[in-house]
Amino acid sequence: MGQAIGGSLPLAIGVALSPIPIIAVMLMLTTQTARTSGPAFVLGWLAGLGVVGAIAGPAGASSSGAPATWVSGLKIVLRALLLLVAARQFRNRARGDEQAVMPQWMGAIDSFKPLPRWAPERGWRR
């Protein structure tokens, strides 16, 4: 049990301190639909993490209990991709007196709704 907690604790701390959901919730709490959008986002985020954990948890172990070889290779590839994304973002950052451009998703948070409404004649819409 101690090994399981020790193995998942760094990932749990990383998810808890991830800036994207924290920023999204903070922005949602300033909108007019904060009472519904904020809790809906948090519940959806937690449900998504639960699904990913349920799928990825048992898939990585081999018959001996150690991680399978493909898991190590996948980790290396993902880390390399994340380093490339970080380097690209660092190169494209605002310099000097330049004003940083706000991401489009931050501007669109005002219009987020917890659930889309169904209109039979038009299908799903927000």
C-alpha cells in the first residue's frame, strides 16, 4: 500500500497544482454563470481524472508487477514532446514591453455553459 501511495503521490501533487484547471475555475467564478459553471467544471475535471486513472492504472503493469517495457518508452516519448512544447512556448513568449496575448479559451469562458441544450431541429447547441 505504501508503494502505491508513494508512486502516485507525485502525479497527484502535479495534478493538484496544475495551473490550467486553477485558472479556469478562477475565471469561471467571475462570470455570471459561476454558480453552475464552476462546480460543473470541477466535477467534470475530477470525473475525467478518474476515468484516465482507471484506464491507465492497470494497463502499465506486467506480470511481474514492474512496469512493462512499452510504458518506459512511452514515458520517454511523452517527456520529449513536453520539452519540445515548452521550448516552443518559451521562444514565442512576449519580450520586453510587448503585451502578452490572452489565449482564446480564456476570453470564451464567459460564455461556457455546464450542459449544452438539445434543440431537436438544430441538434446540440450551446
